Amino acid sequence: MIHSIRRFLFISLIIAITVASAITAIGNYLLDKQIIKPYLDEQLIDNFIFIKKLNAFARLDATTKKIITPFLTNTETPNLIYQIWRSDGKLILHSFNNTSASLVNSPLGFSDDRIQNNDWRVYAGIDETTGAKIVVAQQADVRNKLTDLIARNNTYVTLVTYPIFAILVWLIIGVALRSMTKLTNHISRRAPSDLEPINLEKIPIEIKPVVDELNQLLGRLKTTFERNKRFVADTAHELRTPLAALKTQAQVALRADDEKAHQNALVKIAQSVDRCSHVVTQLLTLSSLREEESLNDVHPLNLHALTIEILTYLAPIALEKQIDIELAPAPSESIIMGNNISLGILIRNLVDNAIRYTPPNGAIHVEIKDQDNCIALRITDTGPGIPPELHERVFDRFYRVLGTKQTGSGLGLAIVKQITDLHHASIHLNKPLNGTGLQVDVLFPKAPPKNRNHL
């Protein structure tokens, strides 16, 4: 189901305007009733005062009375009646449309009364001069009709302006979503290779988080593409020499006249194949380690137990060179948080390097140490070592120390450095206390106490 933000906002705002208009109309209707009531009550008082003055004039002389009395009695105001009662209870004057009901008992001031099945608003007062009681009444329907008329007119105005509201809402939403349309067009016009971040200066605040996440995704994609491009370049660079050597040795084997030269060429072919295999393995390992992401499947593991497993795998290779590998006893604490596959690669590369560069009849000492705030993996060999000025350079990709006669890809320590960074660990190269060989220390943070019992 496809959802339209514009349609959703339009319908929601129209419903909100409708509900608000209905509430406003009801509120105005109730307020109008409250406002109109005192206004019409004032009219009743004005009528009372007017009739009171006319009644006073009528008492001045017979001529005035003859003129005013017919005026009062013949004035047709269907919704307004009045009565003038003498102090002895006799009706002396009333409106032309006077009903048969007597209002002499109406209380002084305002009151509501029902006269001939109709509701009336009544105001009664005393003429201080004569003591006569003047009662003025207005039919309540007048008030209701006036309120209804105002409400009806307000409704007509709302209905007339409703389409205008709808058009304005539609246009305003369109203007508000224009930035999203521009962003969509900007992204659609981009070339597939354009992975530069999107400029956030003219982006509305509401969609900035989305664009920011998109920029982060573009950054990760750019890093991935660059890594893949670098992997292809590295592979081509590293395989060019062994493949050329492999081809040369194959040609030598094909042209060899005696069995010894033929066998010698085949041995070199096998060595070239091994080197190609090693380079490809190291390149694939390095490519699988994502620099821009954290490790997955991180859990508590026993570093000493993992080291025993890797050393068991590498022991036959050391025996071929008559190299002794010694593992110190397990410390009191060797639990770290990590990924066992990548840490296995780290230990294998470090020990494999030590085996490669340690001369025959040499020794390799491996130890797991429980230090104050970390668990240390220490690998010490009796090889030629690395000059102190090159301790940082050897972690670069494809860098190899000159003068070594061992084959390699120059990627082993680069992979180790990347794995240590992913585990928030540190690696240090030092000269052993006896002054011969190389000592490698990898310092891992200890696993939190709550995770140490999960093994």
C-alpha cells in the first residue's frame, strides 16, 4: 500500500479544520445566547422606561391622554406586550396584542413566564409617582431566532470559505514538500559513482536526520567501493610477480632436458603456487575486515584457550624448522570480549610471522598475562627483530623489512593492526630483555565482571 504524505496531511488538516469549525460554531452559538440575552434585557428596560414616560404624559391632561392611549393600545408589536396595573389591582392600560393572561403577579425585575404555551421574558417595575405596576414582556422565540440567525450566517460564511481553506491547505502543503521534491530530483540526477555527501544547509530541519543518515550510508558505500577498488589493485599488484615467476618456471620445466632441471622447475612452481595462495588468503582476510563497522558476534572468550587451539594448528610447521614453541601457564584471568574468528587470525598471523623469521633451532615463547586493566598477549621470538625506527612502518599494507630472505605478502601485521583496532586493543613492538629477536605485546580490555561468568 502506497502512502502519500501530501494526501495524509491534506485529509488530516481538513478534518482538523472541520472539527475546529464545528467546535467554534457550537461555542459561538452558546456565547451568542449569553451575549444577546443581556442586550435584549436592556431593550425590555428601555421599553419599560418609555412606557413609564408615556404613561406620565397621559396623566398631564385629557388631550395628551386621548392621543397617547390609542398609540399605546394600537401599536402592533407581536413579540412585545405590556400591561399597566393600578395599585388597587385594576388594569388601566395594555398593548394591542395583549393576551388574556394577567401579568399583575409577575415579580419585580426580570423573570421567565409561560403565557399561552409560549415562553416569555418579563420585566416588571413600579411607577414611583402613581404606584402603578408596569409589566413588559418579550417572547423568548425572538431571542432564539436571533441567535439561530447569527449561527446560520456564521455557518454560511464557513461553508463559503471552506473551499478556500482547502485550496490554501493544499498549496501550503505543496510548498512545504517542495524541498523533498528538490531533494528527490537532486538524488535522481546523481551519477552512480557520485557518493559525496548531500549539502545540509538548505534542508528543512524535519528531514535533516534522514539526509544525515543517507550521508552516512553514502560514506560507508564510498569506503566499501574504495576498499574493493584497492583490493583489486592490491591483488593485481601482488599476484603479478608470482604469476610471472610461475609462468617462467613452467616454461623452464617444459624446456628442461634432464630430470633434475625438470624437478627443480616443478619445485619452484609449487613454491610460486604456495606464495600465490598465501597472498590471496591474506588479501581476502584483509578485505573481509570492515574498517567502517564494528565487529559482529562479540562475546566473552578465554584468550588462553584460543591461543592453545591456534598453537596446536601451527605446531607442525614449527617442528619442520626445529623451532620450540612454549606457552606459559594460564593466568588467573584471561577473559576478554571479542570475536573468536578474527582473534584466531590475529594469533595465527603473529605466531606464523615468528615462525617465518625465527631461524632453525630457535624458540618462540607465548604468554597470556593478567595485568591491572587489561589482558596481554605476548609473543617473543629469537629472530632478527625489527629496527625501532620501523616499528610503525611494518603495520602498513605490503611493507616488508628489507634484507629478509623469507617470502611473504607484507599484509600479516596490517591485518593484525586492523583486528586490534576493531577490538579497541593496542599492539606494541619491543626488543626482548635478552636483546635478541622481537617481542610483540597486544593489550586487550578485560571483559566486564557481569560477562565473565557467561562462558
